Amino acid sequence: MGNHKLTKGFISCQEAGNICDKSQYKEASFWQRFKLSLHIFWCEKCNAYVKRNSALSKMLKLYSEENCNQHLSETKKTKLEAIIDQNK
């Protein structure tokens, strides 16, 4: 019973991924984001997932700011390349 209280605040990798996805759309609660932060502090795989997910969201946002019928400007291409390089 004591262990249940200790592990109550911890989440699985699957739950961490779900919260990460919800966080992108501002749908995660403060408590969920807090638990995710604790989880990614000690889980390298989930930390990498969060970084890749964040980078992908940034890239999509940059791309969506451009008209889909046009090519990306050189400035936007440079920003996308920087995001990709940061998350290798």
C-alpha cells in the first residue's frame, strides 16, 4: 500500500507520450505537464520523443505560415534547418 502512494505520481512511457501530444494542443492540465516533466527528466527515450515532437510542431507551424502553393522563403528554410539540426 505504501508503494502505491510512492508510484502514484509517476507515469508510464505510453502515458508520457499521450500527455506530450496533448500538450502540443494546450489540452494537458498543469498536473499532467508536471508529471511529464518528471518523467522526461529520467527517461531518455521519452525525452527524445518530446524533443522530436516539439521540433516537428515548430516545423509545421513555420510551414503553415506560408501559403501552401508557394515555396518556402530562404529565411524559413534556414529556420527549419536550424530546428532539424538542434534535434539530431
